[in-house]
Amino acid sequence: RMIGLRTSYWLSDPKRGDIVIFINPDYDENSPKDEKYYVKRVIGLPGEKVTIKDAKIYINDSDKPLDEPYLPEEWVYVNGSDEELTYQVPEGCYFMLGDNRNHSMDSRYWQNPFVEEDAIEAEVAVRYWPLNKIGTVK
């Protein structure tokens, strides 16, 4: 359980690494199994090219993978295959991944892999459950 700040993006845009609460881009209010809100980490920013190769993230064809010290375990599963995946993030949109990459329903699996800026509700600020992980989130 988390508390998000709706005011976080009044004066600035989401940044890579932010954990945000947003409306699921594939949400269908007529489907009882659909979750309306997701919590994921911002990985790709508007206009960027995101490449996933060998369970590593590369931004704009960089030779160096994204440093992700927040991942709780080694990422071994990439969308059911070993192929390279590439996403061109449209302007005004973001590419999101969960920290638990081996089991996360995130941009790699959505019909629409991008989250529009208007769908971002808040930046996560504090986690209050489970109690052993209470505190600020970064």
C-alpha cells in the first residue's frame, strides 16, 4: 500500500526512475478482472528509444545498459523469448516497467505499451504496507 503525491508533476515532468501511479492503458471498465490503477517505474521518456536485450535496458542505442540497482533479483525473463525488443516512446507518453521484472505485467505485455502523461495520477512517496517496508520510496 502506498501514498502518492498528485502535486509532484504540477511543475515538472516524470523522470526516469520515478515510481508512479497511473491508469492502466488497457483498462476496460466493462471487464471485471481489469485493474484500473497500476504502480510501475518510469523507464522510457517521451521521444526515447527503449531496447531490451539480454535482460538489460538500453536507451537511445547506448552501449551501456541502464543502471538499475533497485531491482530485487536478477532479471532473467524477457517477454517469453530471447529476442531483442525495441519501443519508440511517442511524445507525451512514457514506457513503464515493474521492479519485479520476472513477474510484472508492464509495458512489455500491454496492448498499448505506452502511458500517456495525462494518465499519470501521482508519484509514489511513501509505502505503508507491508509494515517491514514502511518508509519513503525512491
